[in-house]
Amino acid sequence: MAKLYFRYGSMGSSKTANALMVAYNYQEKGQHALLAKPALDNRDGDGVMASRIGLSRPCISVEQLTDMTDDAIRAYDCVIVDEAQFCTKEQVDKLTDIVDRLEVPVICYGLRTDFQRNLFEGSLWLMAWADIIEEVKTVCWCGRAATCVARFDESGEMVTEGSQVQLGGNDSYTSVCRRHHKLGIIRKPRG
Ligand SMILES: [Zn+2]
């Protein structure tokens, strides 16, 4: 049976590299994975899924995915969605249809929470509806599991106010444990 997967992680947990590896594994077996991400996430340029370690592949938008015909989607062995936190509730619902009606597995990667520790819309509904929920782990500077996203400004200070989505590169986000998120200490103190 096809399943809906949600693999969540914080910033820097190699979610995109993981997604591209899964696509490559399908390809090695002579199968085809369809890659998609929400149009909102255009920091890598439209139509490209790019990881920080340099891997990249072309992809379509989730909007294009949900406009595809049933037969066109069934031609693939798997659908992989990156940055799935930016999906709307309606889009996540459509992903469940791809699994349930078309019997094509859908593997979603995304952040669980934003820089204020609030759920993203897409993550909320994936948490609610996914068959399999798995954590892609990364660590805080202190060695604890980094479950929180911290946004920082040009001076390197943690930011706690602002809009949920402020696209423009990974350089203004990092991952820390919940304790250090609460304390606002996003790097190992010197000395
Ligand atoms: Zn920590």
C-alpha cells in the first residue's frame, strides 16, 4: 500500500540532500520519482531542488503537481515534496489523494516549526494525516537534539519578531535545542 510520509527536521538537517538521495535511489532501480516543492519557496530559483552540499535536480511546483492528470502522476513510482511546510492544508489534502486514490507514495520533507516555535500550516496537516512521521535529526552547538529554528539578523543576534516566512537564503537561520532557543543563545559562547 502506498503511504504518505512526513520527514521533518530543523534547518541544516540535510532534508533536501535526503530527498535527492531518495530520488537517486529510485532512478538506480530504473524507477522514476517526481520532484516538487511549493512555489513560495523560490530561493533556489524556479524549478530547482538544491541542497546546501551542492546536489540539485529539476523539480516542478506543488501547484503544477496538483494540476496534473491522474495518468500523468501514475506514470511515476513516487512523489517527493521538499519544503513541504509551505504547503497549504488543501495541498496536503491533495497529496493524501495521490496516495489513497492513485496508489503512488508521497514522501514529504519539511520544517516542523518556524523561528517562533509555531507549526507551519503544511507541517501541521502532515503531522495530522501522514501515515509515517520520521525525524531527520541535527544537533545544537551544545550537542543536544536541535529541534528549533532560530532566525538571526546581520549582527548575528537571534530575532524573535517578524513574519513566519521571510525567504532569502539559509544564512539567516540556524538550528538549536529548545533550551537554547528559549535563552536566545544560538552559538557556543566564547571563552
Ligand atoms: Zn543547545
